Amino acid sequence: MNYYVVDAFADKLFRGNPAGVCILEHEIPDTLMQKIAAENNLSETAFLYKNQQQYNLRWFTPTFEIDLCGHATLATAFVLCTCLEPHLQEVSFHTVSGILHVIRHGNRFEMSFPLRTPEKIPVTQEMIAALGTEPLEVYAARDLYVLLENKQAVKDFLPDYQRLSKLSDWMGIAVTAKGTDADFVSRFFCPELKLEDPVTGSSHSSLIPLWHEKLGKTDFLAKQLSERGGVLYCSMGKEDVKISGEAKLYLHGEIFVPEEA
């Protein structure tokens, strides 16, 4: 199968978040997709399968299938609209999180993602112990959203994955604060994988409504302060959020997998 690696939410190589994109000519078993994702060993590998005129998209980490992934969706749209079908300016992906629309605007790809407004919850001693710091506020949706004092506190945050794994009610942990050269900043940690995700589009399904409430704005420039760094252009809608970014192609090759694998 054709295989691509794309740096998503980046305007040049070696920044943003690398995602694998596998182009399927026919459906393959879930177990095989999981093996390929583990072999690729990127935070997410996307699998795109065109069934007549419908594009089906799924995402796998090295250990499990995920319900929503922003950077791998951006990477898939980039591959589809620049490498496979360059005439396309708009595409809809059928996913486990519903239909995701992507529109190309020059070098940027604008994704319409589900609106997942987080709920403010009490800060507990267990959270403080796991985080190693006392947050200003904490919000919960699919992930846990931890509001810190400022940008520097986000940059200085040191994750203890063993402790963070005790916050097992959430898939990931995002720390966030108001920005200085951006409207807000964040970092995202995956305790189960024991890693920091360079740029996390899906977390912005909840970060955007959170900062919409805090700042009273609908359009945002967001930055993720990982070592690689990433820039996201965001807006708040009535029923969804818009997340835009650029992408750069790093690799195109072939994966050779026997049918019996």
C-alpha cells in the first residue's frame, strides 16, 4: 500500500506533528491496521479507504484505535488534495466521530470538528499530586484540561507519567494558559503512551469553547508549546469548531504486508 508521512500543523519540515497516512485499495482487518500502526510507531497512523465516492477514515495509535485525531486528519487531507486528487478543494471523511469536512484554502486546510464543550470540575488533591502543581481550574471532556497561570507555567510543566496515569478517567491531559504571542497555548500528554503529543488537533475541540468562554472571542491563534511546536488557526461555531493548519510532506513510500499478516 502507498504510505506517506506528513508533518501536520507545520509550515516547514521537522515541526508540527508527524502522522502516517496509509492509502488502502481494499478494506483490511482491524488487527492488521493495528500492527501497521505499531510498526510505524508514530503517535497516529491514518487509514484512508475510498468506497465508491465515500472516503472512510480511521486512526490508530501504536496500541489502540482512537476516536478523533486532528493532525492525522489534516495529514490525510493534505495527501488526498495534493498528491492523489489535486483537483479537490473540499472533502468529507466518514469516521467514528461522524462526518468531518475539510476545505482547502491555499496552503491551509480547514477542518470542521465536533464541538466538545468541557465541564468545569473541582480540583482535587489527587489531581494536584498527579500534576505536581495546583491548577487555577480544571475542565473535563474526553481529556482533562488543566488551566495554569501563564504561558511560562505551561512551558515549564514537567509530566510524571506514572502519576498522571492515575487520572485514568481521561484519555489525555492538556495543560493550557492564555498566550502572549497567541490567544492561548497548550501542551498535551498521553499517560498511557508515556509521551507528549507535539500538536493535538482533537484537544482543540474542547480548548476552543473553553477559551471562547474565557476571552469572549470566536477566532483564535493557538500554539502548542511542544519541542517541535505547532500553530493552529481556530474559530468557534454554533455546532462545531474550525481548526486550520498547514502541512509538509516528509516521506512517500510503500508498505509490503502479506495478506496473511
